[in-house]
Amino acid sequence: MTGRSVRRTRSGTSAQSTRRTRRGRVALLAGALLATVVLAGCGTASGDPGIAVPTFSAEQSGAAGAGAEPVPIALPTDCGRLMDPEQAGALFGQIVGTVSVQSVRGVPEPAVNRTERTACTYRAGGQEQAFGARNNGPVLYQLNIGRYGDTASATRQWQLNANAERGDATASRDITVGTAPGVLIERPDETTLAMVYGVDTLTFVLPVSAPGQNRSAAETLPDLAQRIIPALTPTQPPSARPPAVPAP
């Protein structure tokens, strides 16, 4: 019989058929990769205050997931454990990868029964610069956490700090974030939220000039507190942990 010959492979399948099969597999793989990229892009938040707030049940407090190390009972030395820079960037509408956090450890203060202190500064405008230079971009917000030997010492120091903060404020009012009492203090250039939670005092500072602000400070600061506290709770001594702060 005349006509075009068909070369057979060792398995008996024609080479032409094999090439068609390979092309089909490549097309399927390319389609799957494209779908994955599209789904990943859809999951990126920007300036969205509706981002889910983390919560921890009583069973999870002080314990990590299966196979992971237990959460240390101490203030984190890395503020990124309390709020990842990417989450902060999403809350303030910043471009992915442009927010950094600086963590500074303080010293104990035996006179007021303070055992630890951690300060966090979240900045927009780029990650750590070359050769170790720090990001000097605009501040999104600052957080200072003091840990005390007992809840009475933390409450006493919070009251002293809050009263001092009210001294030069243009306005102030008492608020409650979940079960944690706080004072919202307004000034021309910034708003401060001073809180006490268990053995910790928390002071959030939100500059008026913070980029990406699409809500009032009275909305933003309690929202930040509700995101930080669930990550802070497992680091407190179990006997001192107050009831969990609920999601908004």
C-alpha cells in the first residue's frame, strides 16, 4: 500500500501520536499553573480592614501546633511574631513587600516590677536597606509592650501612664477592647491607645500622617489591638491570662 509511512516507537505507539500526547500534557500543566497564579493574586489584600482577626482557644494558648515547639512564656524578641509586616501593610493599603518592622528590647525596671519590655515600629517605604541600613520611611504605627511580675503591678503602671498621657491631650476617653480596658488619647499629631491586658501594658501610637489611613484612629487602634492580643496571649504565664479578646 502506498502513502505516508508512520514510524513506530518501541512500545508500538506512533511517534506522531506520542508528540500529540506530550503537547496535551504541556497544555494541561500550563493551564494549571495559570489557575494557581490567578488564585494567589485574588487572595492578596490591600487596605482591607476586613482581614480576619486571629483567635486562640484556651487549648491552643501556650501550645503550638502538632510537632512544633511550645510558645515561650516571654515577650517575643521579634515583633513580626505579633503582627507580620505583610499583614500591617495590607491593613494600611501598602504595596506587598514594602513594610518593615523594627524590634527593640528594653530593660527590666525592678522599681515598678517590670520584667521585660519590647518596642515595635512598623514603617512603610521599603524593606531593610542594603548593608544593614534601616528603613527610614514613614511610620505606620508604634507599639510598646511592658510585662510585669503580676497583674496588680501591670494595672497600677497602666493607670499611672494613662493619667500622665492625658495631661497634654486635646481629648481622651475610656474604652474597652473585648475584655481589656484602655484609654484613647488624642493629640494634634497622633492618637494613643493605652491598655492593660493580664500582666502586660500595651501602648499603640498612630501618627496622623500615617500613610494609607482610610479609617479614624478610634477605629484603627482598637482593630490593631484585637489582632495583636491573640498572638500575645500564649506568651503570658497561664495563671495570669485573662479571658480572650474576641474578634471584631
